[in-house]
Amino acid sequence: MRLFWEIARRAFHRNLTYRAATIAGLVTNFGFGWLRVSVLLALYDGRSAVEGITVNGLYAYVALTQAVIGYLAIFNWIELMNSVYTGEVSSDLLKPMNFYLYWLARDGGRAFAALLLRGVVIMLLFALVFPITVPVTADRWLWVGTAVVLSWLVSFSYRFLVNLAAFWTPNARGISRFAFVISWFFSGFLMPLRLFPDWVQTVANLTPFPHMLNTVVEVYLGVLPGPALWQALLVQAVWAVGMAVLGQLVLRTAVRRLVILGG
């Protein structure tokens, strides 16, 4: 466990050094967030709420989804894939640590840095400009924090699986791009899932994608009544564990195919 935390700590400090990238990301995220607010407000057509999400809740939705772009690496993450193509994966597999946990620690440090430097700042900027909804009770913040952590675990396991495609193909970047686009749609990043037709929500709920983002949004907005809240967090946890186990199983098969320098 100490090794896990040391790797995560070093990854955290490494990501703190990219100050210019952080500032550029903040400006870009906030600018696109402002545009998304304008587009999504048109769907309300003067109504105060749609499917239980108020206008202020919509502002909070946009703020949240923009805030977690870096935290969940929503747009792209191919570090593991690149390590396979460069051969660096061979040394990673020899480390005295489970390969999955090693990458989980690395991504944990990266994600926590992104959450602090980008996520929190984006939320504060939106709160200054828009009248966003904010949880007012300590227990709500506790459930939001739980959902945020579980969302990262689901997201990482999915990205880990996508990157393992590099063991089967000489160029898996096309696969990763397709995988990320699918996740944008079904996670509720492009638009709250509640605003989609029922059949789209049904299909989405059969995948892990809503539990990467949509669950966090609904817990934050408080649109889930008591039993539904517990159920949402439980399903999110089940997906986190299930995806992690699946990643381990696929990794075992992938390693058998690994050939580096003819070995």
C-alpha cells in the first residue's frame, strides 16, 4: 500500500509542474462551458425546469461536466497504450507491484492534481458568473464526494481496458478515439441523460458510461430521492469493481501476446 501511495504522490507532483497547460485548460474549459450554457438554455425555451433539472441546475451541470474533463480524462488517455508501443511496458510488468494497481496509482495522482487545479477552480469560476445550484447539507457533499471517487474508478477501468487493445493491434489509437466518443454520448457529457428519449436512457444504463459522470451530476443536483440515491451509488460501486476485475482478466490474456525485441 505504501508503494501505491508513493507512486500516486509522485504522479501528483509531476502534474503540478504543468502550469501553462493548466492555465490554458482552465481558459478553454470555461470558454466552452459558457458556449454550452447558451446552447442548452435554448432547450428550455423559457421553462424554469425540464425533467427535474432547473435552470440553475443546468448551470451546475455544465460546471460539473467541464470541471471533470481533466479529472476523468474524458477526451483522451493513451499513456498505457504508448508504453506498449515503446516497450516501456516490459519494465512496468517487472515492477514489484500489480500492473493494474501501478497504473491506478499513476492515474490517481494525475486525476487528483487535475481535480484541484482545474475542477475546483472551474466550479468557483462558474459560481461567480452563474447562479449555480450548490448542495447545502454535509451529507449531500459526502455523497457527492463518494460519487466523484467511484466515477474515477469506473473511468480508469474503462480507459485501462481500451488501452489494452494495444496488445492486439499495431495502432489502437482509432479504437481509443471511437471508445471516447461513445463515452461522451452515453455518460451524459454532451447533455443530461434525463433529456434524452427513454430508449436512449435504457441503453445507456446497460453500460458503465452513466456512472462515470451522470451519476455524479444527479447526486450533486439532488434529483435522486433517498432509495434511488443509494441504488445509484451501489450500482456505481458494482461497475467499479466489475470493470476492475474485467481489466485484470483481459490483462492476463494480453500479456501472453506481448513480444518485445523478439522475446
